[in-house]
Amino acid sequence: MRLNRAKRPVAMLAAAAMLASPLTGVAAQTAGRSFNANDLPEVLVLGTIDPALRKAQAIVNGDVITDTDIDQRLGLVLAANGGKIDEAERQRLRLQIIRNLIDEKLQLQEAAENDIRVNEAEVTRSFERIAQNFKRTPAQFEDYLHNAGSSANSLKAQIRAELAWSRVLRRKVEPLVNVGDDEVQQVIDKLNAAKGKDEYHVGEIFLSASPETLNDVMTDAARIVGQVRGGASFVAYARQFSEASTAGLGGDLGWVRAEQLNDAVAAAVAALQPGQITDALPVPGGVAIMALIEKRQVLAADPLMAVLSLKQITIPLKPDTTEAQARARAAEVQAITGNMGGCGGVEAAAKKLGADVASNDAVRMKDLPGPLQNIMGRLSIGEATPAFGSAEEGLRVLVLCGRDDSQVQAQAPNFEQIYAQMNEERVNMRARRYLRDLRRDAIVDYR
């Protein structure tokens, strides 16, 4: 029985796949969502649907989603999570992947209807940037994708869909969005009043919901939280399932202040420690899951961005050195480096110890290991850290020769940045309605 009333004329376009990008400091996020009748396309069902059937396929307004498309997308999600997904969760992911591929087909088709084309050179450049994020050449990255059960063509198809949809939104949605200067100024006034308070580098996953489906979506979001807290990749799940515009960035929302967050999530984010995620939170239009990546103070210099001038003393140890011998040697090293008269005495102290000296005048505090950050933050110029290291790598001592604290955060809030964030939020809201309309008009055959 045909449920929809009109078929949209569209061009044939390739199916899309996903890839998770690294997001430093955050564990993973997202599992499959349950079926949402209000958000999915009207469908023409042929035969019996079995969620566990591996030969699932769909035809979206004449464009085919194949088993290969689904399997390659699933392979990337599993690779991003180290395969730590049970069979039940795998099936939920598979169903969600089908829904995401349907959305990507609709987005590509809408771009084609509006005569929007994506240059293949742009797709290639984006692919190469992702390869660089994974510290691989494009050829090595293609091998990585193949070993993960996916392919370069699969990822490029997803990139193509993301670029096409963003251009549709710029042409069809952004001109309808308006942010007043007075609204931006109100936010700036709040930020100035909040000087010295915390601000947050956060990630987000947004799942849309109506009042009728809120309970089901909350249940799905809670399952996502469980997966992430169990070690799954936040970035992978955000790219795969989030309906916010930040999905393509792995959910990375950037730096925000409590005043810029929805009241429903601000308090929850403030209670997090870096690396943690919130529970599922009901927000206007759906459900949010927030992850805290880093925290700093509003309009204050960020101590982690301080640039340090360091000298490193490296003392070799014999391979058969025992732990007791290493500790004794470390005490000897500390006695000498603790009284060497600052950076000017490093070379003389190193000569006594039979050590090597290296210098670096551009070390950011944030690039040091966490324990060393805590130690360096308490040192005065000319002081040295305790000896650290191992029998294999030898002992090391860092001497603080200079420190330039970052003043970047002492600047006033940027009007254009705040305007862009508010504009993006409103574009997102309209974009979700736009996609919902495309789903309702679509003919989707499940086979």
C-alpha cells in the first residue's frame, strides 16, 4: 500500500559512510536510537522486516542503499569502538545506520534538485585532511579503512553528502535566520559580568524528539551514555547519530560559557570533570548528551597555554639497573640539580652527572604530561623538577628557565564569534525541520 502522496524527482547519487575523527580528552558517545515514526520517511514496505537480517536494503526515491553501504558504515563504528559492542547493540547500530544513510540520500537529492554540486577536488582535500588527523598518508589511510571493513569511496561519499547539505542550508535556510545585534550584546554583557568564572570546551550529541516520543528517545540516549562510559568513542557516536550541525566535527562545540548554554544543560556541564559526560538531558526539541573536554576561566589567562623555556638534563642508566639503584641515583641527581644556581648552572651540573643537556624555548604547558604540568605550575624560574624516567630511557630533569603566560583569554568577547554561534543554533533548528519535511515526502522501499 502506498503511504505517501508525491514522489520527488531526483538524480541518482552515491550512498554515504562515516568516519570518526579524534577528539582529545573525551571518551565516546552514542548508540542506536529506536524507531521514531515522526522523524522517518513515509515508507512503502515490501515483504517482512527483520531487524536482525544482514541483507537489509532500502531504496530512497529510487536511489539504492546496498548491504555494502551499511556494512562499511558499521565497520567504521566498530573500529572506532575497538569492537567493544555486543550483538544486540550491533543490531541497534545497524538499524540507526540505515536511517542515517536514508537521511544522507535525501540531503544529496535535495542538493541535486537545487542544482548544487560538490567538486571532487574538495572531497579529496577533505579526505586528505582526515588522513592527516590520523597521522597517515592518503594511501595508508585507505589501507586503514579497508582493514576496518570500509573503504575510501565510502568515506568520500559521506564527505560529499556533508558538503552538499551545508550548501543547501546556506542557500535555503541561512537567509531566513536573523540574529539581532542587541541579542549578541546581551550575551557579551553577561560574559563581561562573568569574568573569572569557568568556561568549557564541550562536545554534544543531540537527538530530536517530540513530546510523544520523548520517553523513548531518553531511553535511547541513556543507552548511548552507557556505551560511552563503557569505553565507546564519543566522536564516533556523535558523527554517526547526532542531529546537531557539529556531528561532522565529532560533536565538538568548541569553547562556551555557562551563559551560552541552554539552561537545561549548563548546570550539568558545570558539574563535570574533563573527560566526563552528562546523563541524557531533555532540552527543547529533543535530548542532549554533553561531554566536557577542557575547562578554563572566562577572560583570564589560561595557564595551560603558557609557553615555557626549558632545559632538559638526561642521565643514562645501565640496562640492568634495579629500582632501588635507580631511586638512589635519582636522589643523587636531585641533590646536585637542586643547588646548581638555576639555568646558568645546568651545564656544570650535567658534567658532574655525566649527563646530556637539551634546550627548548617553546614548550606549551598543555603539551606536557599531566603530572609534569602540576609540578611545573609550582616551580619558580631557575628551579628544577625531581628526577623522573625509567631504566630503559634513563633519568630526566627539567629546569624552568622562563615562562610566558598566555594573554589570549584576557581579550574582550568577540562579537562575530558570538553572533556566529547564535546564528548556527537557529540554522540547526530550521535544518532539522527541513530534513523532517524531506523525510515525510520521501518514498522509501525496505527490502
